[in-house]
Amino acid sequence: MGSKRNGKPKGPKMISEIIRLREAGLSIRAIARALNCSRNTVDKYLDASPEVSESTTPSYRAPWSNQIDWDLARKLAQVEGEPLSDVWEHLAKSGTVAVPYVSFWREFKRRFPSVPLEMHKIHPPAERVEIDYKGQDEGFGYYDRVAGVWVPCRLFGAILCFSQMFYARATHTERQEDLLTSVAHTYEFFGGVPLTTAFDNAKAAVTKAHRYDPDINPEFAIFCEHFSTAPLAMRPGKPKDKNLIENALGVFWRWARRRLRRRQYYSLAELNQALLALVHEFNDRVQRKYGVSRRQKFLGGEKDRLLPLPARAWSYSEWKSPTVHPDCHVQIDYNFYSAPHHIRGQVVNARVGSALIEIFYNNECVARHLRLAGAIRGRYSTKNEHLPPSQQAILEATPQSVIRDAQTIGPCTGQMITQIIEGAIHPLRYLRRCQGILRLKKDFDAQAIEQVSELLIDMNQSTATYDDYKKLLLNKDRQKSLANAVTTRSNKAFLRGQTSWSH
């Protein structure tokens, strides 16, 4: 007991006070500050005292703490994941506890030192928005009167972390198109774009989850680049990384559920219209914790700091991986789009939008086409610069070999294939069609193919298709009826000729 501070020895009273304060739950730093001694002195007497150790459970209990069901408080904080401040607020409203939150927090930590508690997060204005889907709930959806079935829906939610301005929308699924469309509507609802967008590791947003370096979905990355916001993927299995939207979706759903079920909805648009009215009402409600509404905080300190919306509207696109065919085209949804001839035979990435198709090779955009609209199939969108030079294309062995193979079947087939290739804008335009016609040799006799070619030439079919050949080869009766239709008739005064329609 020979330790001194300022030349004065520490007596039994000082030592007992150190032990008492330690049992009350104070830290070593707080004890040293309260007793005006060094932390080393406190450590020394605590280590020397058999009455106190680091594993000893504090014996001090606040007088008011006997009125609280601490097992329930621990269940709410540890099992259900509620913030300890919400547990205290709930108990304060019920009249069970009448002490400040700090006192409640200290008593909780004295009783349950092993329960981890999340600290309050500070978010600057317009810095972050959190997005998520709520778990599926029965009863949320609409009734389709045409099909006569109930259509369940999913509840999408987004929240600005500073003002807690909230937005919700109903979608049919949680697929990427529904997710990105909902996020785009979110930015329009807020009237601007935050600096970062936080989300979980769903496949629609993250291709491969990782704690430190996740792979963002390419379309989601392009979406964020379009709106000039940075994508932030949360850690896998850590829902508290975006605790605001997790909590807000639950609070909003508990408040809006009874209001939504007061009437029947018959379309997704009608459900979203009712949901939007509830969102406005929800944002106008005064938060007891802050004394103002979400909208007041949003208009007062966050709206003007959001990034502006882009001038061009966003549209959803899909990614596909077609192969460039020998005719310098890729097939997308039954139509064909040209690509540079030097990547024939290579697998490319195609971004298929509602109005535009972009083709990428080695992460570089090599072709852009307006998407062919309508239900007609088999159309081509060709750019001349994508094809080989005309003289080089004519000298290529592929069209010439196709013509030679056709002539081995018969003169009519050779004539038909020749006029198909020469009648196109470019010799490679209908190359695959001709290859398909010649491939019919595997299933049909050469004589039958030659007869069909002769019939098509008589019918003035200069650009016969693969389906024309195959249907006639499978239907002999059809061949006979067409052959009779092209038979030359004798001239009669009151009988129309076969070619009278052309005059």
C-alpha cells in the first residue's frame, strides 16, 4: 500500500472506494477521473484485491431496475434485433421506466455485457439511400378480374438515411427489371439522386457476393452510372448494415397493412396508386423522437443537396451472349444485327434494350443498332461498314462453294441458289439461308430438292426461303396443286390467262 500520488499515500478508504466504483460498473478511466488518481493506481489496487476481478459479475443494481423485465429487454435487443433505444422508448411510454436512456443503457450493459449493441450511425444529407424488398406477406396484392385469380405482389422500399424520407412500391417479382424500375421511380419521387445507393446481395444487383470486393451485376452498374450514384453492396449476412430500410419497411407495413385491406384492388397500377397516397401520409407523420416529420427534414436539409436527375430517361436492358455468324450477323429475338466481319465466329456480349441494341467485344462497343420493332421475324439490320469489302466478299470461297454444292444437286437448284446470293445487297446476306437449303440433302433425295427448285422457279420465286423448301418437300400434294396452278392454258375468249393479273 505504499503507492503515492502527489506525495500522499492511499489509505483503506480510497481502496474501498475504488472497489465499490468498479463493482458499480464504472470503467478504470472513469474511476481514476472521479478519485483524482492515475489509471495505473486503479489497476494496481484492483489486481491486488481478491474481492474484484474482470470476470466478477457486478453486484450493484440500480433501485429502479427491479421494475423492468430484463429478460424481455434482452430478447428484443438480441434475438429480434431491435435497437436498445427503441426498447427504452417502448418501456418509457408504458411507464415502466422513468430514467434517461444513458442510465438504462448502463444498467443493461451491467446485466448483459456480452450482448452486442449497435451504435447510432450518422449520415450526412444526400449521401446515402438504402433499398430492399420486404419478406413476402400474404394478403398483399390484387385481384385480376380477367383471369379470375389473386396476384401476390412484393413490397419494395427505399429510404434516405439523413431525413428518413421513405418510398414504397409494389412489384410482381424481385427480378432485376422490377428492382431497377423501382429504384428509378425512387429517384423521381425524391426529385434527385443521392451520392451512394446501398443494397443487399441479391442476384439482381450482385453477381458474386464478397465481404470486401463483390462483383456488381453489369446492368446494375450501368444503371448506377446512368444516375451518377455509387453502388454499395452490403456485407453478406449482415442486415444491420442497412438497418434503416429494414426497420422502415416493418414500421410502414404494420402501419399501412390495415389501411390497404379496407378495399379491393384490381390492377398493379391501382395498388401502387393507393400505396403512393399512404407513402405521402406516412412521410407527413410527426416522428416523436425528432418532433418533426420526415418530409420536413427532407425539405429543410436534404432535397437541395441531391444530385440532379439525368436528362435522358433510363430504360431496362437485357444481356445476351450470341455468336457472330459467318454472314457477319448475330441473332437476337428472331432478327439479325450486323457486327464487324473480323470477329466472325466469336462470342460477343449484346445489351438488348427496348429501343437500342449494343454489341460488345472485349469490353468495347463494336456495333449499335436500332431494335427492329414489330412481330415480323427474320429481318436484318445491316451496316455496310461491318461487312468485308465488296471485292473481297465476292472472292471469298464460302459463297462460291455454296453455289458449287447446289449445282451438284441439279441445274434448277444451282440457279435458285445463285439468284438468292446475287440478288442480295451483299453476297453474305442470305448465305446461311442457302446453307440451310443445301443441308436438306441429309433428309431428302436430291431429285426431290431439284423438283422443288424447278417448281419455285416456275412460280417466279427468286428469293425462296428454307421454310418454302421444307414445306414443299414434306407435302407432295401441295407440290402437285402448285404444279397444276402454273400449267399454261389454251387461249379462250372468256377464260383468263395464268398471267392476266400482271397486265
